[in-house]
Amino acid sequence: MAYITSSDEEKVEIVNIKSLETRVKERMEAQGNKGAFGYIRGGSEDEWTMAENTTAFNHKKIVPRVLRGVDSADLSTSVLGINLKTPIIQAPVAAQGLAHMKGEVDTAKAMAEVGSLFSISTYGSTSVEEAAAVAPGAPQFFQLYMSKDDHFNEFLLKKAVEAGVKAIILTADSTLGGYREEDVINHFQFPLPMPNLAAFSESDGTGKGIGEIYAAAKQGLVLEDIQKIKAITGLPVLVKGIQSPDDALLAIEAGADGIWVSNHGGRQLDGGPASFDVLPAIAKAVNKRVPVIFDSGVRRGEHVFKALASGADLVAVGRPVLYGLNLGGALGVQSVFEHLNKELSITMQLAGTKTIDEIKNTALID
């Protein structure tokens, strides 16, 4: 059984990832961080789409194959020429300092240790160069929230290139914040600075609400922005927030090097489909021309398996990373991934699949 040991030496047994949320809620509220927990956990409006993200995995079933000589599972895979020990990666999450004082620094360390991918947000509590410095040689991506200010975008992107990131994630589904009622009730404002903002402007985001942060975002994103980013960086661009096969095709035609299927964990448009429900059609449209990354609602190794079997090349998790971070820093994040890897390995063997490629060739049933 996996455990997370917190900074006060409390030992938290990981029975499953979902159970960590309650522990983190109790811990953060006891520390007077109710608003921070609400920001991390919450979704938009009635949180229907957020709940559907996890429920939707029950819409498909795994048919186990037996007598296939599978005595172990190999989780290794690769994307964009990057070798990984697991197909489970970290989704970019803003302001990780809300969960733990070392924030993205500890997450970056953990992802390097588990042999996976770390992604840092424009709105991170850590600068892109600081996160890169704590895990030299480990692959990292930079998530760009495009600003209305082209000079700021160029400044950020050049910083990311200098830090050695391997790809840029263009967030396309979050040009303004969803209506998150927990933030309204708690009057939530960011208590910590965002160094990537502070390096260019007078405001570092401290004391601002999510609406004020998004006020600087470019709300009229267009397909041409993909080429602008590529011209500045010379790096692959992954378009995150794709929920329509048509948008996937248009993004690829415009030069996207990867499609990231996501509804932002149910934090943006409520009433939209679960991310998993749109994945198969998008993957079919992409037809292996570029990698497909998937997130939203993943809480089990079984969910990872089903996403891979439905066309994803990598599967990302967001909130569980912050839960592990809060409970145990870098080791807590590492423990979350070790637990998910364990569940995935068990699912793979019981399903009769030894490798990630074999999962991808597995047909699920309704």
C-alpha cells in the first residue's frame, strides 16, 4: 500500500486518489485556506460537466483477454521523441503554491523522479526557469495563456525556450474564466505572486481574483496564433482544450503538432460533454497524424487504460497532483503517480495487455 508522509509527519494511506480530496480539504481549511482549496477543487456553475468527466468512464467497458502469457506490464512510451516511463503525465495547473509552499518546484522534482512530463503554467507560482533548474535534463512543457500584449507573449515564450522546454501548450478553451461559485462565495483572491507575470509587468497577480487575471488574456484566439508561437520558439505547439473533431482538424491544418483533448477539468463551460465522451471521435479524426493527449476527470488507472484504448497517446492529471503536493510535497506527488501506475499495471495484466501499444489496440464495448 502506498503512503504519503506530510510535513508534520502525518502518514496518509492512499487507498484511492479520490479519497485524498477529503484529506486535503480538512487540512487546508484547518490552515485557514478554505478559499485556496475551493479554487483548486471547484468547477464552473453547477459542476455538472466536472462530475460527468469521471462518470463518463463508465460509459465504456474493458473486455479482459486471458491465456495471453501476460505476467507483467510495461508502461513505457514516447511522444514527440521524448521517452517516458509512464503514459500518465502532469496536466499544467496554475498557482501550485496554493497547495504547498514549494509549489511547482516540488512537482517538477517529482515528475523527473517518476520519469514523466512536467508542465508549467503562465500563471504558476514558480518561474519557468526556476522549475527547469530543479530538474535538469527532465522534459518540461510550457503552458501559454496568450495575452492581449504581443510583446508579453514573445517575452514569455523566449523565457520558456531559454529554460529548455520541449513544447508549448496553447490553452484555447480558457480565454476567460468560467463562473466558479466557490470563488465567488469565498471572495477568492490569489495570495501569492506569479513570477512569470512579475518579470514583465508591474502586477504579479497578488490580491487579484481570477476574473482580474483573465482580463489581460487574449479573448479572440485564432488559428494563426499557432504559427506565431512556432515562429517565435521553433518548438512543437500542442493545442489544449479541443472538444470537437472539426477543431482538431483545423488546428492540425494550421500547424498544431499535438491535440490536447480537455474541457479544463469542468472549470470552464458547464453543460458541455465529458472529455472522455468526445475523445474517440477526435482521435478518429486526428488519425495518428499528431499525438493526442487527454485529461479531465481521471482518478483511476482504469480510466487511463480506457483513455488510451480510445485514442489517447498520453493521459494527464491535474487536481490529484495538487492533492499529493499538499499532503507530502514532492514525495506526495510521486506517491500519487506510483499509485496510478500500480492501478494501471493491474488493469493491463487483467485485461491481457502487456504494453501501451497493446492497450491502444484494445476495443472497448458499450
